Amino acid sequence: MKIRLVLAAVGLAALSSWTPAHAATYEPGIDLFAFDDARITESSGIVASSVRDGVYFTHNDSGDAPRFFAVDDRGCTLASYDLAGFDVESFKDSHDVEDIARGPFAGTSSLWLADIGDNNHRRSDIAVLRVDEPQSNASAVRASDTCPTPAAAVVTATTYRLAYPDTPHDAETLLADPATGQLFIVTKTPLGQASVYAAPLALRADAVNVLELVGSIVFPPSATYDRDPATIPGAGQQNAFDVAGRLMSTGGDVAPARDRVVVRTYADAWEWVLPAGASIGEVLTTTVPTQLALRYDRQGEAIAYTRDGSSLLTTSEDAHSIAHLYIGR
């Protein structure tokens, strides 16, 4: 299968000399790759590997089997991972994985799959599924025009049930603190005021863990794509962003150095400076973020920092969709 690689050479060079700033700025987004794997039809969440540059973990939105994928920066799938250890049929029928995060857990780098979607606001509890981070390697033959045959593995997941302290919420953003491993959920609402909830630092697998309301993010006004859909490349009348689309949080990540945190909407990425020792929840709900207008995607929902924290990568929910790279200046 042909690889849809369109990364500019200058982009790779820029990644090698990154010095974090107080408030990061980014170059306009470029096309990094298109997913080669036809099984990846709705990349709803993405996170960088902690052990190898250019490797990312992603997963599909609701309706897929319980699994995730390791892909490289050419769009090649390196491996697929089927999850075991729970009721697979129940999960496939009624659950909604919306994001993926990486953080420490008992001394181990872990991936957290966020089963937190609830479009109808009716779930009495939600869940996060933890797995040890797989040690995937990038494609061995970088100059090849075709992707290698992906590996396949089964990994055991531990399910941690979570409940809001008030009422059910829809959410698509999961954040993991790189220092403590504490998890944070940002709700999704068309009203522009997203609630931030913190999970207990010590999660229990044998009980429902009650989340704590930290506060709210009030997204600043955005004019991104606030114009005639006919002028937006790739957009049709039914897909143009309205005010609500610019206010809905759909994914997020914490920089590996724990100096910045980002939450995206369908149109923008909003980034906060995270001082040393500060609480992620408090920073999100009490300080003002900087805005990065994102490249247009029909339904862009995922965002991640690169492994070195220098840049941002976004993906969207379409088969063979293009991942956009925003290189830090």
C-alpha cells in the first residue's frame, strides 16, 4: 500500500532543536501523513510513544472492537493491540472511547483509554482502561514506498470505573499528569463552559471512583472558520463550524516536560502554560490560554504533543485521514 507522506523536510529539522518557551508559538500546520491502515477510520484520540520518536498510539471512536494501534510518522501501522480482561461484547455495544493519554502508574508508563463518551448524558458511570505502554519501534525501512505488515498482539487492560459527583456528562478529553499520573476529564458542551474533573490519585479497580469537580474552562471567543463554508478548503455547508463547534472540547494532552497543557475544539487548540508544581486542573480553570487556529478537518478530535514536546499533532475521524503537524518555533 502506498504511503501518503507529505512532510516537508524543514519540519523534521525543526524538531531537533526545541527549547520550551513560556508561551509556545507554532508554525502553520503541515500535512505529516495519512493513515495507511483502512481499519483506522475514526482517529478519536492520539498520544506519542514515550520511548521512540515518531511513534503514536491511536484508536477509533465508538463502535469499534476494543483495540488500539501504534502508527509511525509515515502513517504506517506498526502493530494493533486487542484488549482483554473484561466483557468485550458489552464494551463494543455500549461504550464510547474518546481519547487516549499516557502517564505513570506504579512506576510503569501506562496508556489510558478514555471510555468517557456519553452523547445522551445517561451513563451512571464511565471508565478508563489502563494498559502497560507497548514498546513499539518505528518502521525499519524508512525509504520504502510501502508499509510493513503490522504486528498483532493481545494486551490485558484493567478497568477503572469513574462517576461524576453531580450528573452524567459527555466528554472527549482525558489528561494524565506526567509527574503523578493523576487523570483529569474535560467535558464537552456547546455552551463554551467545559467542566474539569479530577480523578482520585489512587484509583481502585474494585469500586467506583468518584471524580472531583475542579472548576470550568470558559473558552474565549473564536473566529476560526467564521465565514462562508464555500471559502473553506474541503468544507461543505453541513460541515462548516458554527459557534458551538468552536466551543466543544474534543481532545487534549499534557506536554512530556509538564510545562504546557493543550485542549482542542473542532477549530482551535488552546494551550496553557503549566508552572512547575502547579495543579493541572487549577491552571486550566484559572488562567488564560493561547490560541492556535487548526487546519480544517471535517471532524478533528485528537491532539498530542510529540515525544520531545516541541510540536503538536492532530488527527481526525475519517478513513485515511491526514495528520497535521504544528512545529513549535
